[in-house]
Amino acid sequence: MIPAMTKKELAEVAGYSYRRLHDINTELPKDKKLFVKCEGGKFDLALFVQRWIAYRMDAVEEESEELSKVKAQHEKVKKEKTEIEVARMRSEYVPMADVTRTWENVAAIVSNRLITLPEKLAPSLVMIDDPDTAEAIIEREVRDMMSMIANTPLPGEFNDMAPSDAEDEE
């Protein structure tokens, strides 16, 4: 004789509430339903236990697969982080903030020098009649400006400089 129980008794065997088992049973395909009727309006205990174990094993496998995916993603992120750190040590990688700061510094130097160029050159050029001499004076000032731009510290060098050093460079 096949042991038969009510749904509430089966829920007690599983250690779950009847409502939770009912919800689980509703989501399962027909061939995997937990509650299988037998004689007398009760439900087959042996079949319930077999299907309940299969359901729980599937859930454990899904959790294990999800954990494996999370671990794989974590390892990928760790690898990328290490690659960035190594690239930074080799000076192959520069943080965006440092690049931005460098270009802001270059732009400030160029802007300041260009704004003051006419004021600086006007007294020197006012009395010069020779175009070659005027050209030489202008060229010297432009070269000074270009040297100043070329001497702008690289992103890694900003970290080593004190704020007063950065101002002296301008």
C-alpha cells in the first residue's frame, strides 16, 4: 500500500508551510508537481519525497551556478584591477584626472603667455624699423612660450610636486 497524506501533512514532512509548498507546486511543470493524488483524496508520500528532493537539488545546483558566475565576475574584476595597477607602475596608464589637470595647466600657461605677449613685445618693437630684428624678438618670445609648454610636468610628476613648485613652473 502506498503511503498517502494530506497536503498539510506533506508540508510538515518538508518543513515548509502549506502555502509555500502550494506556491512552489504551482510554478512546477506538470510532470514535476509535488502533490500527486492517490486513493482517498490524499497525496502520494513516496512521489512527494522524490520530487521534493529533485526540486531541492535543482535549486542547490542553480545557486551553485549563480555563485560560480559571481566568483568568475569577481576574478575578472580583480584581474582587470591588477592589469591597471601594473600599467600604472609601468607608466602605461595615467588616471583621467591627471591628464585633465595636465591639459588645464598647459591651457593656463598658453593663455597667460598669449595674453601678455603684446604687452611684453610692444615696447621692444615700437622703435625697431628692421623687420628681421622684429621677427627675431617675436620668435624668441614664441620659443620661450613653447619651452614653457614643453616643460609642463607630466601627470605622474604632478603628484611629486609641491603646490608652490607647480606655480613656479608658470
